[in-house]
Amino acid sequence: MKTEELRLLFEQMTLEEKIGQLAQTTGNCLVDDIGAENAVTGPDMDLEGLTESRRYMVGSVLGVSSAKEINRIQKKLLDNSRLGIPLLFMHDCIHGYRTIYPIPLALSCSFDRELVKAAGAHTAEEMRASGIHVDFSPMTDLVRDPRWGRVMEAFGEDHKLSGEMGKAMIEGYQQSEDGSIGKNGVAACLKHFAGYGAPEGGKDYASVDMSLKEFFGYYAVPYEISLQAKPRFVMSSFNSFNGEPVTGSRFMLKDVLRERFGFEHILISDWGAVEELKNHGVVADDREAAMAALEAGVDIEMVSTTYMKHGEQIINDSPELQKQVDDAVWKILCLKNELGLFENPYVDEAKEAEVIMSEKMRTFAKEAAVKSAVLLKNDNILPVSKEVKEVVVLGKFATTGELLGNWLCKGEFSETVSVTEGLKQLLPNAHIEAYERIEDCGREKIESSDLVLVTIGEEWNLSGEAHSSANIELEAEQQEMIRRIRAVRKDFVCVAFAGRPLALESVIDEIPALLWCWFPGTMAGAAVAELVLGDAVPCGKLTMSFPRTTAQIPVRYNQYRCGRPASDQLYSSKYQDIEDGALFPFGYGLSYGDVAYGQAEISSDVITDENGIEISLKLTNESSYDKEEIVILYMEDPVSGNVRPVREMLQYKKVALKASEQKEVLFKVYAEELKYMNSALQKVLEPGTIRFYINDLETPVAEVIYKNRVGGK
Ligand code: BGC
């Protein structure tokens, strides 16, 4: 539709119809009997007091899938609406739609922007084929506490990495870099703005309290970087931030999101979050809740109905809000128009089956699963020879397809390759037996088999939204299984599935080889088999530190310096009953075969605001594997005006190296990225020494002097 026609349509809208566009409902409010397989269940819209005609004014529906259901709902609405404004359909496709890719935390361990972008693009293609237009993803909440169940949806503990991964994913979803929606793209919704990843005690939905220095220096950075990709939506978060529930916070949503970060598109609340302002205790009733959210600039209210019930009255009483409502409605209409919904509101049901779970999607799912795995331990056990004849697979994940992780959307366990199936495909001549319980296997088989592969971890539904845990140790039963196997043989392989880092201190010494696969998705078992048998090489590195025990949380690579850093001294900052530092820190990950790192060269020992420096080094693949090497550059600012973290990641590169190949890696570093946010909320860098580290956080590879414009010290 031409913009002028759209304008004419807009001008015909009553205030009631405009408010309708700002309301989002579940599919059940418009049609009956959507099967559970095609709709997410949750508290439905409270329709009390709403006339039926109002229902047909809503602007969007969430959580419904399948082309047939979507067309049915669209038709019902269009048949009953005065102006025939089609619905937008939105869904949470966090790591795939029907074909499921590794959970976002796993994807981030690939340190591979292209892979993450491709995960977004593949997801979008399946969504569009089903008729969905908006994805409530990515979540770039910075996470430091693995007790929080939603770390699985995040990109780890580093703010820059999280931002870059979020940005890549948005570019993949929208299939553009300029905010337009490509042919098979969907609109991305960046969430949850802001600070949702730092709930007190790691308990979902709990309050967030932190200094603004911490917020702007770290927690806000992933959103800021992601916004460069121009997501068409941002979702406000459930939490309160420094005493203000975000969904009603003018500071957070207007001053920070709109003004400071320049977000111009559509702001949607989280599920029921407008109504929940009452539970936060900052408003007395629904009317006040609607007023607070409107004043904070929330465009669309998800599921709760305070806008529908009180919006008109509020605008009549506060006409200054009319423009905001008009702007919001106009943006929503423009997006519908850009998606071509006025011309064709329906999706081609015949095409859906061609796109969904196609060979292309499955092939990509395997690649992504391989690249997201992290090898945490290997006492010369992996890879295992393909000559093995007798194989035993043990543990609760041995034969199950439940390897998709939470937010599995339309993923089906029955369509997921299990570990045993994956091994059978690659070892057609081996005799493979699988037992969930060690008791059913018997000692003799464990002793005499050529390969004992033990699956461990945490079930898929123990992480994700509303799945925080007070204890993240590996289950006692599984620890016992590992000890029993160890008593019989020293060479076995553990493959782990989990949506969060687990605390493994008490059992790690008993495990000779540990491949951490997170939740790998549809092709899980195929990827595991390739990695274990050496057809693929593990190359991922952790993006979230593994604490030794739950009580050690938070533990992260970029903790602040302190006056008495951990040491052998009694009066130093540590726990007396465990070793200091993470069991496996950010950036940790083993591989097969060695890559030699040459001496780093630095182009100058002075860096200024005008002139950056280059750090280069040679990598030599000394192994017979073709592989990818993740090279991470960190900095240390030994003397600064405010306390800074001990190390900070600056950049990373992923280098493909054929067997025996040598390549040069080059980092260009500019003074701007060495700066930090000080307590006056300014980005600064005092003149002086900066040290650089590559992968290893102990030994610097180079050092420069930063001289500011006036000469410095
Ligand atoms: C979650 C969001 C999600 C929304 C819609 C909420 O409970 O916090 O991340 O997008 O539901 O399903």
C-alpha cells in the first residue's frame, strides 16, 4: 500500500481502534481450540469488560504457530474488523523454530558472528514460512550468575561479545543491516531492556540494583551494540531497576533507550508486565499501571489489558499522550505495510512444509552444534578411534532426543538425533548398547568395552525462564555414576548437556575427558558423534565461567581489582575452603592437536587518540586436523582513575587453519576501545601503560603507553 493510502487508513481510525493496535493477545482470545502444539500456554488475556468488537481491534497475536492456525486467526479478525487491519504474529523462536539450533549461550561459545547471524537467518526463514512476523529475540541481557535459569538465552558474561552476538543475530533475523526486513526475514525484538540479567541472587524476576557506572559501563553495552543493527522492536523487562519497575520507568525507557541510545522503533512490554506494575507496588490499579507504561513510552502492551480498558480515558484526560499513541500506531501500520500484509495477509500453507526442517536447516543445525561445543578436559582420550567395536553409552541422555534446551519452540524430541543414534550412524559396524542407569549395564561391560561414553548434565527444563536454581552442582546420582565407572576404568568420555554452567569441583578429577555440548538442538547426537570420533574438531571456548561450587558465584574473568587480591597470604580476597578463581574460566576450551602461537609484534609502543596500534602474531597449526582457532585479545590498565577489571576482552578472531597451515592474525586497536566508564559516567582513559594479553591472562604479550592529546605523562 502506498504511504498516502496508509495515511488515509490511519486517519479513519478511532481512538478505540488505535488503542487496539497497541494491544497484543494470545490466539485463544480470537479463535477456539488452538491445539497446545500450535500455541504457547500462559495466562490468557483478561477479557472481562471487553466487548467482542474490541477483541477484533487488537493489533498483534503472540505465541501461535503453524500456517493453518495463523491464517485461521487472521481471517477471523479480518472478517470481523471494521478497517481490515491485519494482525502481526509474534513468537519466541530463541534458537530455531522447528529445526532447533544450539541455545544462545552455546552459540556464543563459537565466537563466530557469521554462525550466529546464520542461526538467525535460518530461524527467520522457517518462521516466515509459518506466517510469523516478529521474533522475541535476541536476549542480550548480560549474565554473571548461572543460578539464573535464563543464562541459556544469553551470550555470556562479556558485554562486548554479548553485544556483537546480539547484533549478528538481529542482522540474521531481519536479513538486513539497515533495519529493513528482508524477503525471508522477521522483525527482531531485542530484550529485555534493561538489566534483567542481574536479578538479586540469580532469582528470576527479582529486583536489580546497581550503580549507573556498572550499568552504562557493562550491563547496557550489549543492548547498545545490538541496537546498531536496528531491531524493529525492543522489549522492556520485568524487573525493577534501582527502585523503578522498568516497564513504568521514564528514565530507562525514554531517557536511556529513546534519547541516549536513539531507539526509534516499537517498544513492547514483556508478558503482563504492565499489569504487574501493581505487584511492584508503584501503582494502585490498572488505570495507573496503563498511565505509567504509556508515560514511560511503552507502545504495545503484551497480554494484559490495561490499555484496552483505560487507554481511551487516559488519552482523553491527558491529551499530551495522543501524539505518542499516534506515533506508535503509525510505526505498527508501517511495519505491517512493509511486510506486505495489506496486500496479502495470509501465508502460503503449501510452502510451509518445504521450508521447515529441510535438509538445508538440518545441515546448518549440525554445523552450529559442532561449533558450539567446548572441550573442557581431555587426558589423551579424545578423539576416539573409529575402529571401536564394543561401545556402551550410559546416563540419562544416552538415548533421548531431549537435547533441544528450553524455548524449544516447535522442536520435536522425536525428530532430534540422540547420542546413541549419532554414534550408530558413524559406527555402522560397531556393537552399541545404551543404558540410562549404570545398574542396568553391569561392571563387566564397562570394563571390557572399547568405548564408554557417559552422558551427564541437567535436563532441558531445569533452565530457562522461571527456572532459577539455588544449587547448580552436578546431581549426586550422576556423580556417583562417574565414580563407579572410574573405579572400573580410567578411560571414558563424558558428554554434558545443560543450559547453564554447572559446578563440577567435587567430581572433575574423576572425569578423564569432558565435552560440554550445552543443548545442541536437532542434530545433537550427530554432532556429538563427529566430535567424539574426530570427524570434527572441538573449537569452542567458554563465554561464561564455570564456578567450582554454587556458593562461589559470582565468578567471572573480568572481576574488579581489589586491595588484597587472592594469594597465599591469609588476608587476601578468597574463600578459605576452595581454590580461588573459576574451575573453567571465560575463554577456556581445548581442542585436538596444537596450534603454536608466535611472538606477538606491536607496531608502536605508543598509542594516542589519533593513532592506533597493530598487534600481530603467527599461528601455526601443528596438528593434522583442519580446525578453527579462537584468538582472544585482552587488556589490562594497571593504573586508572577508578578501579577497573583485572582483564577486559578487547577483540577476538576466529582463524580457520588447515592441517600444518600458518596464518598471521592482526588486531588493530584504537584508544577509544581502551576507555572505561568512570563514576562520573564519562568514558575515559588516563595516560599511562596498557598491557595486552592473548588467550593467556597471566603473561602479557605487549605493552603500550597511552598519551593523550596534551602529551600525557
Ligand atoms: C518472557 C519473554 C518472552 C515473553 C513472550 C515472557 O515471559 O520473559 O522473554 O518473549 O514471555 O513469550
